[in-house]
Amino acid sequence: MEWLYITLGALLFLFLLYLLVLVLPRGKQPKMQTLLCSYAHRGLHDAEVPENSLAAFALAVEAGYGIELDVQLSADGVVMVFHDDTLTRVCGVEKKVCDCTYEELLTYRLYGTEETIPTFAQVLSLVGGKVPLLVELKGESTNTSLCAPIAELLRAYKGAYCIESFNPILLGAMRKHLSDAYYGLLYTNACREKKKYTAVNILVTLMALNVVAKPNFIAYNKKVRKSPLVFFTTKVCRCPRFVWTIKGQAEYVDAVARGECPIFEDL
């Protein structure tokens, strides 16, 4: 019986160590409360206005919504606003974004419209601080080369913004460039979503890399609202709650009623 108590005590100690060392976020309110708002997912887009386009961002500004957008690097180091790794879905081109130069990317059209892939600099100029930005850092590897050029652009930007990523390593690296920015961890059950139980997916699903990311807020998949880890980080640790991707008016109203900051589309 004594060994049972010792074992249970050891397991409890390890569990608390896991929560308080690996998972514990840096939950806090942002310096700019305007960041806790609703964000149009990749701008206000529809069948005629492509996602992550200057037109979609202009519509979001006009409507007064915050803007969620995705950033990654071209082959020659220009920060582009585009979600997917490849151009296949949006541009119909079988190439990776990171393999194309800035000049080449400008030649491709979004969903066959006249809209082209914008640079992050173009978007910052268009928005001009009129609405908050939620900037998602794309990338699933340990390559952090996009952090420095993004930080350079944001240092010169006068508007409100916050930064998020699924990749804790990118968030940790970005903090070295912009220590005062407001950071969020994008969270879902990676093992379930990717249908793979790799070491990385398990660590991400367990939020065991929060020790690297040090998130100030949690942006979670609406499917995992009831996750114990979401409860611990947002209720116990009081991290502000962002939720994605909210679709339609009913889900939007529900998210707002829950006190979440909805990242939405199809209103």
C-alpha cells in the first residue's frame, strides 16, 4: 500500500509539473483592449471577393471588423499574405509559395479574379491602423527566417496588431524580435485533425510546448471548446479566448455571448 501512495504522489507531482512548467501560459490582457474584438477570417471574402486579398481586407476595414490574415515568405524573402503552402487551391498552380519569387507570385490570380497575392507591406498600408490585425505566422518546421522581416514591418506600423501561430517555435522566435507584442497560440487536437500520432502532434495537442510559445491568449478550434487544456489555460489561467472558424450569424452570436473573440466568415 505504501508503494501505491508513493506512485500516486509521484504521478500527481509529474502532472502538476507538466501543467505549471510546460503548459502554463502568460495569460494577460493586452495593452490595447481593441485587440479583443471580432476578426474577419482572411478578410471579408465570398464567391466574388477572394480570401486574403486586398479587396477582402478593404471590405473588412469598411465594415469595422478586425482582420485575420496569414503570412509567409517568398523564395526571395518578401513577406506575402497567403494561407496555403501551395498555390494549387487558390491559384490553380502546382507550386509551393516558398519556391516562387515575389515577381512570379505577382503573376498569379486568386480564384481567377483580377486580385493578386498581396504583400504584407501592401496590407499594412491599406489598413493603416483603422482596424486591429491578427497576424498568423505560417510554417510547421523549425525554420524561423520569416520572423525578422515580419518584425521589421510591424515595428514601423502604427496600428494595433497581435500575432498567432500553431507553431510554438515561431512564437518563441518572434518574441526575440518583438518582445512587447501580444501573442496567441492557435490550438486544436493535432493528432485528431491530422490523423497522425507523431511526437510533435502529441506535444502540440498536450500544449507541452507552451513553455516555448509563452502565449498571452489561446485561439482554439470551436470543436475543442470543452478540452480540459482549453479550460485550464482560459478559465484557470485567464487567457483571453479567441475561437475559430466561426461560420454564420448564429455561431457568431453564440461566440460573442460566450465572451470569445470570434474569427469568423460567412456572416
